[in-house]
Amino acid sequence: GPVICVVGARPNFMKMAPILRAFAAHSPAIPVVLVHTGQHYDRSMNDRLFEDLKLPHPDINLGVGSGSHTVQTAEVMRRFEPVLDDYRPSCVLVVGDVNSTLACSLVAVKKEIPVVHVEAGLRSYDRRMPEEINRVLTDQMADRLYTTERSAQVNLEAEGIDAARVCFVGNVMIDSLLHNRAMARPVAQTLAEAGIAADWLAPGSAYGVITLHRPSNVDQPETLQPLLATLARIAEHLPLIFAMHPRTRANIERFGLQELLPAARIAVLPPQGYLEMLGLMDGARLVLTDSGGLQEETTALGVPCLTLRENTERPITVEQGSNSLVGIVPASIEQAAQAVLAGAGKSGRMPELWDGQAAERIAADLYAWLSAAAATP
Ligand code: UD1
């Protein structure tokens, strides 16, 4: 049967695009059914990324939408099960750590269909993070695990996962970045499209980029308020472009914190397309974020990244890349930003196997693995 490839939320799309290309280019081609759970559905969170990444239209959209974690996960499971009955796939391939990743893995494993996890073994060791639960459980269910950095293999072994199931292939997200970098949208164009006046940023001047969406950072006013105030103080020295996740926008409005963001120094944009985001990051003096993906993308671009979290599941971005963990204490964030502006920003180097060929390695390995399984009586 085909490989069922699952996407659900924004950070899945840039990981799946190179995998689908590599499966089609493999000789012989690896047949695929693309399933979208519908976890993300907005034009800005979904459609624009599909267009930018030239992802094919999903064969099936489960249309689950938003809900509590339980409702969302359960709804994906309920709707995914009949898809497996219809297609009888050789395996289900999931990427990353979103609720859709966990839900589809759980359905597959209950039906004794092999689960393949791309971006396995990353651990923040923070169990309050919903993605950490998704990562640990998905890896426990997976039959084949592809990793992006060597620390992941160590994490998996510590959890009793047989090293023979694990394959270090590099980073498919960086495959996408390298493939699309030349097509990145110029910053001026992105600002203009968002309705920001042309004189907000003089051509060639330095700017920073912000993204913020982790529930632990944006769901409580006691945390969000000081974070925004800190960003506003940094913005006095460096104009900041804030690509705002819908969760963050909703909370800023709910808590009445809009006036903390001075429009003259902080340009608030809706969630951006892939090529826009790439252009914004590539030209930035500094990125401030709590995203997982941006830690890796800034490392690949050599742009200093300040991660507003206490931990990271992607330690290589700190050890070798341009990432620094600065936490959420205002004074530490401000100090770190000042240091970057004073010229002390990390540029780092490209981690091992982040070379644009990770998806090809997955295609080659998976084909061999599926062939061997088919040959076993
Ligand atoms: C999810 C992932 C997170 C990832 C993030 C990227 C999980 C547990 N979390 O978080 O790892 O970094 O995506 O965006 O899966 N919403 C919209 N439009 C959409 C989708 C969501 O407005 O298209 C709003 C809704 O109000 C929704 C909220 O965002 O309730 C949260 O969406 P959800 O899919 O639950 O998680 P994210 O916070 O986006």
C-alpha cells in the first residue's frame, strides 16, 4: 500500500514538502496519500504555506479545526481511522510534535500499521509543554525514527528505544530552507503588503523579528505583560517586526495589552507565509522567539536568535548554531539583546547533515526498510 503522510499544523508543512518531493523523485517512486487533519485552517496559517511550499492539495482533509487538546486529538483519531481502512497503507509517516502527530500515530499503532516519525528524539525535558508529551509518546509508538541531531539518539536510547530503529538523517526543515532561500520575499515587500508605511523602515536599516505563541508565554497576563514591555524597550534601539500568531493576538486583546506595542517601533503583522518569514529572518539583525522551528532556521541562516524559554529540545542550535536561551526574565532578555546589538551575537555554524539532503536520505532508507519488511514472511 501507499505511505500515508500526515500534516496538521503550520510547522508540519515545511517538513513534509521536501519529503514528498524526495518520495516522488525516488526510483521507483514511493506512492503517497497526503492527509491533512485540518488542525490549522486559516489562510495565513495554512493556505499561504501550501502555496509557498508548492505542497500538493491534500488527498484527504479531516477538517478537525480548533478545540481543547482532548477534543482536537480525539477528533483527529476518530476521523483518521476510516482513512486507514480505506487505503491499507504500508506505513503512516508523521512529522514533528503537534497534536495531529500524536493522534495519527496512536490510530496507526492500534491497527498494527507501522509508524514512521520524522524529527524523532528531541526532548526539552519539560513535561508541562504539550509538544513534549507528543514527542515522547509518538517516539514510543514509532517503528522507524529519523533524527535531526545526534543528541536525539541519546535521548531515545535512554527511553529504551532500540538503536536499530533510529536513523540520523539531518533536518528536513533545513531542506526546505535551502530549497527556498533564493525565493525569499524582500522585507520591504512584506511590510508593504501588511500595510506598514514605506518610511517605517528605511531601506537597508537594521531590524529584529519577533514570534511568540507558546501557551506558557502568552496565556497568562502576568507573563505576557512583562514580555511585551521588554520587547518595547528593545524596540527603542532596534525596530521590531512582530509576526503575530492568532493565539497571541487574541490574548493581547483579551488582556487589553495593545498599547504596550508602540506602532512606530514595533510593526505588528499577521502570521506570514513561508517565503515572507524566510526573507524577514534572513535580513534580521536579531530574532526573538519561543518557536522550535525558528531556532533551527536562524541557525541555518547564521542569524543571532534569542529564545524566550528556559529550555530547548534542540540543543545543537545553542551548542553549534546561533541560538541563545535567554529565558523570560526581562533584564536577561534586554541584556542579551543589547549584547547582540553591540556585536556579540552568535553566528555559529551549520550542524552536521543540515545540508538539504535529509529527505533523500529518508526516502532511500524508508524504501529499503519497507522492502525488507515486505520480504519478511
Ligand atoms: C500548534 C502546535 C505548536 C506549534 C504551533 C504553530 C500543538 C500542541 N501545538 O500550536 O507546537 O508550534 O501550532 O502554530 O499541536 N487558530 C487560528 N487559526 C488556525 C489555527 C489556530 O485562529 O488556523 C487559533 C485558534 O484560536 C486555536 C489556537 O489558535 O484555538 C490554537 O491552535 P492549536 O492548533 O490548538 O495550537 P497552536 O497554538 O497553533
